[in-house]
Amino acid sequence: MAADSEPESEVFEITDFTTASEWERFISKVEEVLNDWKLIGNSLGKPLEKKGIFFLARAGFEPATSSTWSQRPTPLSHRSHPFRATHLKLFYQRKVKQGQANIFVDVIPQSMQDLLCMNNDFPPRAHCLVRWYGLREFLVIAPAAHSDAVLSESKCNLLLSSVSIALGNTGCQVPLFVQIHHKWRRMYVGECQGPGVRTDFEMVHLRKVPNQYTHLSGLLDVFKSKIGCPLTPLPPVSIAIRFTYVLQDWQQYFWPQQPPDIDALVGGEVGGLEFGKLPFGACEDPISELHLATTWPHLTEGIIVDNDVYSNLTPRLQPSLLFGRPRLDLNPPAQVGDFVTEFFKICRRKESTDEILGRSTFEEEGREIADITHALSKLTEPAPVPIHKLSVSNMVHTAKKKIRKHRGVEESPLNNDVLNTILLFLFPDAASEKPLDETTSVDNNPPSESEDYNLYNQFKSAPSDSLTYKLALCLCMINFYHGGLKGVAHLWQEFVLEMRFRWENNFLIPGLANGPPDLRCCLLHQKLQMLNCCIERKKARDEGRKPSTSDTVANTYPGDAGKAGDQVGSDSVKDTDKEKGDTGKSWDSWSDSEEEYFECLSDTEELKGNGQESGKKGGHKEMANLKPEGRLYQHGKLTLLHTGEPLYIPVTQEPAPMTEDLLEEQSEVLAKLGTSAEGAHLRARMQSACLLSDMESFKAANPGCVLEDFVRWYSPRDYVEEEVIDEKGNMVLKGELSARMKIPSNMWVEAWETAKPIPARRQRRLFDDTREAEKVLHYFAIQKPADLARHLLPCVIHAAVLKVKEEEIEILENISSVKKIIKQIISHSSKVLHFPNPEDKKLEEIIHQITNVEALIARARSLKAKFGTEKCEQEEEKEDLERFVSCLLEQPEVLVTGAGRGHAGRIIHKLFVNAQRAAAMAPPEDELKRMGSLEERRQNSVSDFPPPAGREFILRTTVPRPAPYSKALPQRMYGVLTKEDFRLAGAFSSDTSFF
Amino acid sequence: MDEDVLTTLKILIIGESGVGKSSLLLRFTDDTFDPELAATIGVDFKVKTISVDGNKAKLAIWDTAGQERFRTLTPSYYRGAQGVILVYDVTRRDTFVKLDNWLNELETYCTRNDIVNMLVGNKIDKENREVDRNEGLKFARKHSMLFIEASAKTCDGVQCAFEELVEKIIQTPGLWESENQNKGVKLSHSEEGSGGGACGGYCSVL
């Protein structure tokens, strides 16, 4: 390798390792790493990759005691280092320079060439070493923990010499840095070795800028004295300068968004609508400052003057780069994000509803004694507003009363009015005079087939107009504004009460699509749909039973509302039973008796007689005499084979609706039966209830029918028809059952034989709605707030994404990245949320993504307001501005085209002028006057721009070092001067062959 | 028993009644053929472990009834399936024509969209073929499915069909391996703390 030729390496070619010291071992470990990472030898000619791609690898090793350095360095994420205090970290980063492909075939290492390369000056986002030295590849060895900082000078030197030795031994041409002093100071020293050349990287870091170095000429002096070049005159020093101006004062531009008015909600004046929307955006201006950087990319010494007396570096004439730096909070200010995050936190709470509400009772009682104002408010507490005509809300009120009786009025975590508003929002049918009927639920059917509407499919949440979705949003709101976890528990309790009430009184739940549970939605939504199915069936049954008294059960409350309201929990079942028994209504819906019919008619007796009769006699001839029942409609042209009567499709029982957990259970049961023949048989039998029920209905509807008739309707392909020539030579269609249907005692034949002609409405119910409803209600009751939050999180995420989408459409059409990110979020969450128990980490990730998009949009909004894109009248300029703003959002830095003369440039200039004037406390009247005349403004002592917040200088030259006959090598010094930071980073190369 | 099984896959067999779904399954699991197999009621279930490319996969195969009436029941079983075998009878055109309905159903009830679909034309041993192989091929291509013709009776293509399906599922990692998706090298460049992170402007302005 190249290292062999180096003089230094000879000294260290000792092969006696017996007395190896810690540092020697350290060196060998560094070498090992360099070898492992294949950094040895010439690093020239590596293909440059796209800008912005970083490769990270990290490894740790221990210089002191027993080696843990057995792991191979692999790419690790930042924080996961298993090493402790005494360990050092090796940090390898291959920085790829921006889009430059100038590969020199030269002897000096690439990093030395990089020192002079101007293409990487002032990179917008880069590691500080890149910024300071223009490097594209380097290694850093930094202490693993903050407490391990290398502080003493001798240790620093020891470290640096170890590195130097390691570099020499391996022939690695990548510069290697060691971090010294406290981490926050970002002090690095380093070295780079090439064949016969060496570059030392040195650094000075001070809190205050020394007076003599506050300007370019002072820095030039340092640079020249550091080079110590024996040549006279010195080759010219090339200079690149960048000044940054910070705009922080946004006085003229009020942040338009007000935080939501919580009091308005409490006051009850704001309708429930507010609960259905997540607040969006940032409450504070998300852009706290804008930076304007002006660059002189290539100057030679002597062209400009910048000393303590005079400077001709003024920003106006230079091509400027502007970059907006968003607020540097760790958490971007985003309300949607906050909401979801807070909601997500509930998932981790372990308390049950009772625990939460119960404890609150205790706590608040204690507080009450101490707090007199609380006691006063108790006296003045307004009574709940009675809404007489509303049956459902009556119930809600009474239910609440009941809860309060236990808890004491003022202890309920949710304000009464808030609760009412929410309940009215969730159950809008409570507000209408009419009790809920079919039409209301029809209204709730999907209004659109749009992509947005079907998003619930992806999130496994619920349609955005559904009760579940609204509930999720309300809980989210309550969690944020009204009582947190307690509020959530309280609302859920109320909700469950309402559900029970609706079940008991045959009120359909609004905001749910009709039909069986939609398995694409979240489980809670399915459960609600299930409950609705139960209510629907119970209602149909009750109404069917009492057709004459239509104005009773379904429409009004039994007894007075107070009584009904007093029933809570399991007791209520009994109570209601009794009560209903008293009033003689809907008793049967509660019966646990054997005879549960799918539907009941008043002429039960008569029909029962029929059924029994036919059951006894059997045979199609007798049955043909029976009165057909339960016909739905006539089946096309088919006629019964034996009687020639038209074949009727019977009314059948609907198959039992299932939620996904029930299905899971069922399929588990079915699967458990195993794959044996008996298992299969048992499985078929278990599932034949539906078949049997259909056969019975069919028999009832088609007296005198045979299995062939049934099969022709039910499974037409199992009735084989053939054209045969009969005795007379005519073509005749002859049909028979398929072979598989003719297998003796197969399940179909068996079922057919046992089936009695009973119409669906008198059959045993396939679906026990009472039991299923109670199961659902029980399930609801045992859900802890955490469970609830988990159930509803998909809905909340769904809502957040919708909100972000909506805002995005409203505000900016032209920010492509937002659209892309939203799409990513959706596809990402659809992957995560479809699994039964998504990991917290992944959920957090999604929430984080949403928060970021929101912040991005808020920033866009802020920038648009600042640059007045809306106000811009000229179409072309407006377009330019919009492009400029969207670039600001997406790129770390944007070139202000036309500098101060361009449209954007003028606006920026104005912003600075305004800020300057505001800073000088100029009264607004003067302001206007001064705006008038440019000249006047010039004369004014207040300059357009504030003093630069930071000044950066890069000084470069190529001179022979250390002796005049040495090779001419790149020298560079970077200096940055700000208010409380002064840093000089120098890279000085010297010839190691000819000195 | 399950120690070296890579994954358990849920596979669903659907199609019109009498096209030979249960027969295909029986041929695959038990390697037998029963001309007098009773019509399925509801759903039936079989398990088989197969090895594809050295990966062992346990298949839980749900066989469904094709009758219209049972169809209200079966969509429930689409949930969580990774693969679907859609069967038609090459000797009965109507079973081929109805494929569109089945695909609709699949689209409606499947909880995931990357599920692997396979089209199987069964009963190729029979004389009176009504659906040409090319038609099946065309249909499968149109709906991006796997396609094979088979005969449960003569054993043609049955094993191959299941193997192909499983292989395809295993090649679609997100479909069966929930843990390892979204994995990959994280590209990032900022260092922890202030140690040397990316800085946009001046370090001190931070």
C-alpha cells in the first residue's frame, strides 16, 4: 500500500505486541476499523453520488480495558450504542459533495483538493466539518457520552497522534477528526495524510470576537501568519464571503390564526359541528425567522476593503440567497398533531372507567372543601336545560341525573352543557320531533363514492359521516379541552348508557350504514352496526306483533322518563322488563323462553296448527293442500315438478350478522374440528342451520314440492337436465339431481327430510338478537378508556389526514411534496392499521408524519402571508412568487433571482426595512412619510438592513509549505463571526518529503 | 410440528357451485379423487404444509360453497386471506362468465389489496370443453392473476397450482411478514446532540 513509502511508518513497524499499551491497542483498533471499512489506500476516483445521500456507520471501541470491539461496524442508528462511559465512538461518514463530478487524477488526496474546491462553499445543510472544510469524506472519532469529553491538552495530543499513526500505518487518505473539549463546542482536530503530503486541521473557538479579527483584513493576517510562507510576494488569497441577515420581527404580519375559543364551546352557543372538526394549524407563527444570505463567491484580496474603519461589503448589490428557517422547536407547532398525540397517550393508560370516575369523586370532594368558589358555583349551578319534546335527550338527561346522584353534581368531569352539545351532535335524531325511523338511517348511507370517502377502507376506521367517527373526534376534543382522561371516561359512560337505552326502546342508532357489520371498518364500528341490526330486528318483531298499537313502544318512552332513566346497568334489564310487562308492550323481545321466532304475527295459532299437521303427515300430496305461506315472489318460469304449480321463492331468514371478532371465533371453532371426515361432517352440520331454515321456508311457500324443486332454486347446477328421446321418438327434457345430491344420506337429503314446512317468520331465530345485543353492550361496558382509544385511533388518524388534505387543497395547490407525503402517510397507515395490534412505535411514526405535514402547511401559509402572494396582482409576478414560496418550503435555501431588483427581492427588502424601522421605534405616521421618498430613507440613520447576524469567510490559497522548495499545496481557513461565537477552522497542508 | 414452518398462510377457494373446488382441495391435501363428493355446506377447512424453495409454509385452506345463498356467509372468510383460488369449470361456460361477479366480491370483501389471486380452469380431463385455454389466460392477464388449467381427477396441475400460489405469496413480503416490513437502512445525517449535527446557518444562531 501507499503507506509503505512513508517515513513515519517505519518507526512504528514494531511487531512486539507483548508490551502494547492502551494507546497502541487503540491505534490498532482504529486501523482495524479503517481496514474494515476499506478506507485504506487511495480514495481518488470514487464515483460521486447524488447529493444529500449520507452513509452512516458507527462503531464503538474501548481503549482502556478488555476489548469489546468484536462487533463489526455496521450501520447503526444514532442513539443505539451499547457502549458506556469509557468508550469512544468511531463515526464514519462519507459525505457526498453536491453534484460535482470533477475527478482529478492527481497525487494529492481528494480531501485536500476539496479544500480548494469552491463548489461546496456554504452548503445549505451539512455537517459542520463539511461547512468548515469543504470536505466530502471524513472520519470522526467522538466520545460516546457527553461526560467523556477529551479535555486535557495532553490527551488531545495523544489522541491526535494515535490517529496520525493509524493513518500512516494504513495509508488511509480520508481525513480523520477527533472531537475534543465539550461536545457543544464542536471542536475538532484532525489530520489527512497523502503520499508525501499532510494536512493538519486546526481550530480556534472563542465566545467573543477579538477586536482585531472583526473584519476581513484581520482574518487575512491570521491566515498569512499561519501559513508562514517564505515566498514574497505571497500568491493571492482567494476569498469567499457570506453575510447572513436575520429577519425576526414580523410585527406587520399578525399570525392570522387564533387558538380555538374553548369558552364558546362551554357556553353551549357553538353547535355540535365544532366537535366534528379537528382544529388545524399552528397557533403561533411557525416561521420565526427568515435568513437572508448574501454571498460574494469569489473575490481576490485587494478588490474589497473590510477593516475596522471602512467596509464596502454591502448586501444590496449581491446575488442573494434567501432561506427561511422554520421555528426551531423540537415539536413543530401543529394542532392536529397534538390532538392525535394526546389521544394516543390514552392508549397507554391502564385505568378502567370506574377507576377513573371513581377516583375523581374522591379527589374532587377533597378539593371542594378547600375551594370556596367551587362551593359558590355549586349554589349557582344552572339546572340542566329541559328539552321536553325530545325523547332521547330526556333520556340522556335522566341518565345523567342518575350518574350525578352517585357522584354529586359538580363532580362530573364534563360540564353539563358540553355533554349536552356533544350528545346532540352524536345523536342528531334526539333533536328532531320525530323519533328515528327508517329514513334517518337511510340518510346516513354513503353520500359519495369519492376517493376521500372511501379512505376508511385504508385506515380501517369508519366512514367520515358515521357515529363512530364523530365519537372519536368528540373524545379527542374532550381529551384535549374538557377534562382529559376523566372526560373521556365520562363521555364513554354516557355513550354506553345511550346505547342501552336505544336497544331497550327500539331506537335505531343514527349515523350507521344499514346492513351487517362492515368488516372494513374498525371493530367498534362493527359492534355498533351489530347493535343496530339487533335493534332493527327487535323493532320489526315488536311492531309485527302489535300492529294495531303502532303508537306505542317504538315511538314513545314507557312510563315517565324519570323512571326509565333510573335504570342503569344490568338492573335495568329486569326493571324494564317489568315495566314493559306492566304496560303490556314488547314483552317478548325479552323473553328467554324456548319459542323465539324470527317474526311473529297475530294469527300465530292458526298457523301453528298448519305446521303441526303437515309435520305429522308429510308427503307432498298432503302438503299440496296446505295454504302456502311466506312467499316472496314467483320464480321465473319454473314450476313444481309434481304439481305443476309455479315455484315461489320463499321469504327467508337473513343470515346472522357477524362482527370480525365473532367471525374469528367462529372460524376458529370450525377450524378446530380438524380436517378429518368427521370433523368436516360436523362442520357442515353446524353450518346447515341456514340451509334447513331455507328448506323449511321453501316447503312452506311451495306446498307439494320435492328436493329437486328446492335444488333447482338453490343450486341449479345440481339439477342435471338431459334431452332424451322417449318412446314416441320425441325429444324430451329429462332432469335429475346431480350425482352428488343423490348420494344416500348426504347432508342435503338429510336436511330436506327433517325440514318441516314452516315459514321464516315462525321459525326459530337463527340470530338471537337479544343475546347478541347484550353481548355488544357488555363489551362496551368493559372497555377501558385505553381500549377505547385504541379502537378509535384509526378514526382519529383518518380525521387528521382528511383535515390535512382539506387544508392542503384550500391553501396550496402547488406544493407537490405535501401531496406526496400525504399519499405516503395513507399507504403507510393502511399497512400498519390493518394488523390487529399495531405497534406503538409505528403508530407514533404515523402521527409524527401527520404532524410534520401539518407544520409544513402552516409554514406555507405563513410564508404566503408574508410575501403577500395573494395580493400580488400581476399574473406573472404572482406565479414567480408562488414558485419562490414553495421553493422556500421544500429547499433549505433558495436563490433570490434578480437579487434586490427582483420581485421577491423587493419584498424581502421591504420586510427588512419595516423591521428595521420598527426596531428603531419609528412612529407609524413617519413610517408612511418615509416610504414616500427613497432619498429620504437613504439619509435616515436607520439602514435598510440590520448588521449581519453572522459573517463567514473562506480564505484559500496554494503555497509551498513549509519550505519554499516544497510542493505547492492547498491552504484554507474558514472563519465565522457572530455575536457570541468566533471560530476559525484552518487546514494547512505541508510537504512531508521536502521540508 | 411447526418448528421449521416459515409462516401460516390463509388461502380461500371460491367459484361457482359444482366447478370442483372441493375436489381440487381433496386432490391437493389427500391426493385422492372422489367423484361423489357431497356439495359443500357453508365453508370447509383443510390444512397442509408444503415446502416451496426450501421454505415450509403451513396452508390453512378454506373451501367455500358456491351456491348463491351461501354467498352471504362466505365473504366473512375472505378476511385476512393471503391467497385466493378462483375456480371455473372448463366444460361449463357459465361458470367462466360468472368470474366477474366473483372478482367483484373479492374486491369488496378483501381487507387487503396485495392479495395473490389465482385462476384455475378445472376438469380439463373432460371431453366437452367449452372454455378455451386462451380465454382463461386472457382473463387472468386482464386481472393480473396467476393462471393454470387443472384436473382434480387426473391430478394435472393441482400440486403445481398450490405451489405457484404459495411461492408468489412468499415473494410478496408485506403480505405475510408483518414484522419486517418498513425495515431498511435509515438514511440520516445529523448526529446526536450538538456534537456535529447538520447546521443550516451559523452554528451559534442555533
